[in-house]
Amino acid sequence: MTPDPVPLCDILAQYRTLKGEIDAAVLRVLGSGQAILGPEVAAFEKEAAVYCGAAYGIGCGSGTDALVLALRALGVGPGDEVIVPPFTFFATASSVSRVGARPVFADIDPVTFNIDPAQIEAKITSRTRAVMPVHLFGQCCDMAPIQRIAESQGIYVIEDAAQSFGAEYEGTRCGTLGAISCFSFYPTKNLSTLGDAGLVTTDNPDWAKKLQALRVHGSEVKYYHKYLGYNMRLDAIHAAILRVKLPHVSGWLNKREQAAARYDEFIERQHLSGFIRRPVTRPDRRHVFNQYVIQVPPAHRDLLVQHLKANGVGVEVYYPLALHQQECFRDLDYRAGDFPASEEATRTVLALPMFPEITAAQQDRVVSVCAGYLRQRLRSAA
Ligand SMILES: Cc1ncc(COP(=O)(O)O)c(C=O)c1O
């Protein structure tokens, strides 16, 4: 009998647990006739901002929208440069291009996969307006040196916290570690809905007001357009679902941390630590493991992916190509070899199944399949 597959992420697990409450919340919105923005969105914005410790929360259509809104609120546009890592999800850099500015890449720290503060300063020019650290996979960037550089150079820090709702740096949750912070509630995120949704947080009342206007076609008063804004509104159904889930998030993050510790233990127990490099959590941070990303030697990575998939284990490579090597960014004139740490990461990383409800038995199976791969390779090499 073949064992049950282990999914990369069980998107419906939370819906199964909270079905009664979520169904009731959705029905409440359907009956209200208020489909977009309105009281449900306002309540979620307030509750989510409180969770993040921020003064203001502005709901929007997605994490990508959040990044575009943040850049526009800070006045970033044509002729400006924004420093971003090349090893991240596409939207980090595409949002910069979409507002007419130029993404300037700075390489990552190969241990945490996050932007390396030591690489930032050399990229700053008279055109630099902001740096956009991405808290990748659930761990915050090293924010103190980034904030110091930004302050001394007079540039803004925009947190791309799309993958890291609830993550902490020196005891402070992300959401207030920059001028403006951006979150995604895409279905695989730590706080998620069954659709697209996002949030921007800030402590600055003027930026909050501008963000609110930008997401509704740039108008503070209906049909009067102060800015060239967008339709980037948050739907009430998603806000209602997110409100049901928000009180459970802390418990889910604890479970993710426990699951990560179990993976660490199983990898050690199977004597795989010479082959698999486990994720590293810096002591001053709370890693909330949106992904549990291991590294294996490049010659084995794709073969291990195939082996895991063939054995019913859901895996994913985040990300197989760094952003400076993407076709659509060819005009930025970067070359292979420009960012060695990012390029090495694209050859070695592999995300194992990770979600709060994952069981020890499922994780044991994932690690056993990895061990089986290595045994097979060693046998065929002998
Ligand atoms: C680092 C990062 N930034 C931005 C985004 C964009 O978020 P969304 O998919 O909600 O637009 C994502 C989503 O995966 C992400 O991982």
C-alpha cells in the first residue's frame, strides 16, 4: 500500500477547522450588500494593525498591490531607484518597475537568504529613494543596520513582509520595522484567505491617508481625484474570513515553529545533516516558517525534487531563477555572476511541506524519503 501523499501546504485545513465561523462570516457579508471595503474591512484593518503594533492598517487587493501602494505613497516614481534583493518573489521588483522606478539589486546573506546589509550601501546613488528588505520564508532581515543606513542616507525602508506576518526582530513584530510595511494574505501565507488580499501598515497618519486614497482611484472625496490612483480595494468577504482567522494566528505560528524543530530533529536523527543544510534562525529573531527551506548540493537538488514528488511529497523550489536574470528585466543590464549568493541559492534551495497542521508522522515520512534518496545515490555510486 502506498502511503498517503504529504502536500506542500494544506490550504483547506484551516477552513475545515473553522468552517462554522467562516461560513457564518461570509453569509453575514453576502446579506449585508457591502461587498467592497465598508465596516468589515475597517474592522479587519484595525485588528490586524493592533496585531502588528502599527497605528494604521490599510487593506488592499493583494501583497503586490500593497508594495505598489507603499512606493506611490512615498512618492517613488520615474527616475528613482529602489534597492531590492534578487532572490525573492517577482513582485518585490516588479512593483518598483510598475511605478516607473528602477529596481537596483543587492545580494543576499547566503545563510538567511535575506538581503545582506553590507551590500546595500555600495548600491546607493543620488537617485535612491528606498530600500525594500524582504523577510523571506518567515524570518526578518537584519533590520538595525538597514535602518541605520537608510537614516544616514535619507532613504525610506519599505518592508516586504508578504511571507512573514507575525515574525519578530529583536522582540518587535514586523509591520513597524520600516516607514511602510506590506503583507499578503494569499492562500499559502501564515494568515490567509481563499483568494487575493493584502495589507499595508504604517505609523504615519499622512501616509495612511494617502494610501487610503491611492487604493480607491486616488480620491479622498468620491469622484474627485487627488492622485492618479488604482482600484486596489479589499473585498469584504476576504476581510471577514481574515477576521475569523486572525485570533488563531499566534497558535498557528507556534505550530509552525514546532514543526520546524521536528524537521531539524528528524534530519539529525537520520544522519542527513552532512547532506541537508537546515534553515538557520538568528538568535534575535522569531522565524515563523512560512516555508521550511533546506539546501542540498546543486548536483542533487533537482533529482531530490523528482524523488520526493515521485513518492507523493509536495515540494517546491522558491526560487529557481534570480530576478536579475529574468527575461523581463533584461533591460536592467545585469549578468549571470553579478549576485553569487542569490544565484547559488537558486541552485540549492528546496521547500519541504510546511503548514500548522502537519503531523510528526507526515514529517517523518518526508525526511525518510530524503534519506531513501541519499541511500539510493550512495548505493549507485558504490
Ligand atoms: C516576498 C513576496 N512579496 C510579494 C508577494 C506578493 O503577494 P501577492 O501574491 O499577495 O500579490 C509575495 C507573494 O507570494 C511574496 O512572497
